[in-house]
Amino acid sequence: MNRATRTIVTAIGIILGISGLDHGIFEILQGNQTTYGMLIEAIGPDQIMWEHGGEGAFTILSNFLFTGIMAVVIGAALIIWSIGYIDHQGGPLGFLILNVLLFLFGGGIAAPILIYPAAGIAATRIHAPLTWWRKVLPDRIRPFLAKLWPYTLAIGVISMLIGLYIAITGNLPGTNIGEPDLILVIDLAFVFGGGLVMFLVSFVCGFASDIENQLRS
């Protein structure tokens, strides 16, 4: 088994699940009321904390309460699946299904669409020989890359969690920035620059680590 790849996929699956829980909890707080459409704001007017803090989502249900319950259940299931079953037979398929369901039932838009695809593809490589990557990654730099994946993954996870916090609260810890548009730019930098980009780098470094382990075994 490609343990680095599995660890990275698991970490991203947990992040996706947390994002789903976040949306679902706020949707539940909006109560038993109609959504008036499929595109919704997970955080309602009574809970919103800043100008850009609505947390957009999509739902095929027309009720905030039921949408939120589904998002929480699916988000929790995604976390459990990512930890316990992602490397089992059918693990990548279950990962795909749960992420599709998370999108359909109010678990957010950006995370399932932008963050899941790379993790979903990598999930299919957990038990693969990584032959193509062995050709692509030069022998001279592969050992160096192999040592980096824990650090790039840690940066990605921390950046994503900070981004989620800012997206909800509009607050930058340790600063007094009050301009909503600037906060939004900083938030996107954490989510996509520090989060998504570092996740992609982690996959490359993780593949390098798994290849090195395969060569040694």
C-alpha cells in the first residue's frame, strides 16, 4: 500500500467532511424553512458574521433543516470513510459517492468541486505501482521530494482550516483588518494558495515517497 498517498487522501477527506459539517450546522440553525431555490447561503441572516460570510451551497432539497441534517450526516460519514475505509476495495468509489452527495445536499460548492477531484484521483493510486510517476519524477530529485510530503500536507491542512475559519467569521486572528474585500482576498489565498496548491504539491511528494518505498522493498 502507498502509505503516504493514503495519508494525504485521508487528511483531505477529513477537511472535506469538516467543510460539510460546517455548512450543515449553519443550515440547521436556519430552521424548518424553505430554501426558495437550489443555490443557497448556508449561513442565514441571523447567523452571518461578515459581508462575505454566507457560505454558498447547493441543495436538491427545498428545506434548510433537512438540507443541514443531510450535510452533517454525509460530512461525518465522509470523515469516517476517509479514516477507516479509503484503502479498502471500493474505497475510492465510496469517496466519490459521498462527495457527490455532500455537494447535492448543502455541503458546499467550492470544496467538492475544486478540492475533491485531485484527492479522488489519488485515492485510486493507493494500491497502484505508480509506474507513470516513476518515469516522470527524475531519480535525482525524487528522494528530496519524498521527504517533503509531511510538511507540505501540514501547511495545506493548517491553511485550509484557517481559511474555513476566516470564511465563517471574517476575522483574521492577530490582526485588526476590517476591510471585507481585503479579508476575502486573504481568505482565498489561504484556501487556494496555502490549501489547494499545497495539497497538489503533497500528492507529488507523496507519490515520490511511495515510489522510494517500493524501490526499497
